[in-house]
Amino acid sequence: MKIEKLSLLVLLGLLMFTSCINDDELEGQFESSATISGFDMTLCACCGGWIIDIDGQEPDKRFSELPENSNIDLQNSTFPLSVKLNWSESNEYCNNGITIESIELVN
């Protein structure tokens, strides 16, 4: 009888331990939130690309393309667009560029 109760207790403990969800999993797999405000049509050496404000950082960053698996159509979108993304620094646009690794629209 003691072995059955102990086994049940261990089983319940393991079940509760494996069903816990940490905060990182709840927030998803994205490291930043951002707003894409449109295409930069300014004519200068460091201008051009799509303007993106990442987590309110100054100055706004620029990018030239989205990942292939993205379902965002920048050419036909209404701006601003709220997104979640993973990104890395790029030396495009006079070191103000980024490379987007993954991105998702926020509804």
C-alpha cells in the first residue's frame, strides 16, 4: 500500500513538473517588437530600405528584405505594421541596417 501511494505521489510530481510553462515560452520565440513605417525614399548615401522602429530604439533601423518564409507583403501593405522579430545588426545603410531572421505580424 505504501509503495502504491509513493508511486502515485512521484507520478503526480513528475506530471506537474513537466506541465509547467516558463514565461519565455508564453511570449513566443521572438526577441523584439517593432513597427515598420514604410519605405525610405530619401536620396542619400545612407538612406533607402524599409524603416523599422525596434523596441523604441533611436535611430530607426533599415532593412532591405524579409526572410523567404515570411507571409508579409510589404509592397501592398498599409503602414504602420506591428511585428515581432528576431534580427541582427548589419553594416548596410551606414551601419544602421539589420538582417531579419524571422518575423511575424502582430494583430
